[in-house]
Amino acid sequence: MKMKIKMLLPLLLLFSVSLFAQGDKDKKEKREQIKALKVSFLTTELKLTADESEKFWPVYNAYEEKQYKIRHDKMRQIIKKIDEVGTDKMSDKDALSYLNQFEDADEELFNLRKKLVADLKPIIGSARILKLKKAEDDFNKKLLHKYKENKKG
């Protein structure tokens, strides 16, 4: 699972950077559109009942918000500092410090995901948590594919 997170992270960072290149209003609208599509996609894929949805979405939305903050508040700041200094001019001590900060953020994301799983087990069970992971991956693949299509056209 850690390997998939590490592989997905650069893709999500790349996608988020492209969103930040747009205006704030446009970015916020796109984020809301994506969120609405994701809610619909996950609800359908997981076949959530009304009762399950009522319990699932507050937990999942809190997870998503915390994940977003880690990726965008912490990781983006690290990347910004690295860009300012430049890796060619960076000392090994500074590089190690930035690497440790990335590892700490990755660990936070991992622990956040573990908490999500623990919180969702009583709501949707283990099998559908696995289905959630697959659905999230499928959604991200479709989103990336759509982004590539739009960029070409």
C-alpha cells in the first residue's frame, strides 16, 4: 500500500500544481466539480445506502480535508523551499532535512489512511474499504486520463 501511495503522490502533486496554475476562482470551481464527481462515483461504486452515506461521508470528507492540508500546506511548502534553494546548490544537511520533512508528511498521510480504515470498518466493513481503495484509484486514473485528453485538445 505504501508503494501505491508513493507512486500516486507525484501524480496528485502534478495534478494539483496544474490546478494552482489556474486562477483561484477557477481552481475552486474545478475542485468542487471534481469533488462532486468523486462523491457520485464512490457512492455508486460502493453502493452506499442512505444510512451508510449519512455516516460515511462525514468521516471520508474529514479525511480528504486533512489529506489535502498535508499535501498542500506541508508538502507544497517543502517543494517551494527546495525550488528556491535549488537541489544543485543544496548542502547534504539541508537535503536530509527536506527529505525528513517529506518522510514525516508521508507518514502523516499513512497514519491518516490507517485512521480512515479504522473509522470506516464499522460503517461499511472491510470488503468495501478495499473496494473504496480500488474505486479511488480508478477515479484518479480516469481523472488523469481526462486531464491528458483536455491538455491535448
